[in-house]
Amino acid sequence: MLSYSPRQVVTGFWQRALMPLIFSELALAYPPEKVSDPASRVAAANGQFLLVSASRVFPGGRPLSRGRLLAGRC
């Protein structure tokens, strides 16, 4: 899986005050060294930019990820 987390655009006092805190909390919950280690079960990905192998997600034509991923809805 490949995931890209772009630069965050923040405007206004509260966004500038809270976004560093939110990203710090995410880094504590999902340490980059564990997320990047294929042997680790810790995983995190930015949903806007996600590249996965179809054979891993749909083995035998069935969605393996059904009920296992948290995804936004349009």
C-alpha cells in the first residue's frame, strides 16, 4: 500500500492552534517507524491518496476489506 499525506492548509487561529496537536496525537498513536514496517500490524493511511494492489483487496473477486476499513462517504 502506498499513501501520501499532503501539506495541510490551515486558516484562522483555531486551525493553526489545533492541527499541530492533532498531528502530534496521530504520530503518537501511529508511529511512523511502526507504520512503515511491513512486519508491524500498526497501519495508517490517508484516504485521499491511497494505492493498493487489487489482488490483495479483492482476492478471488471478493472484497477482503469489507467491514475492516474505515472510509469516508461522498
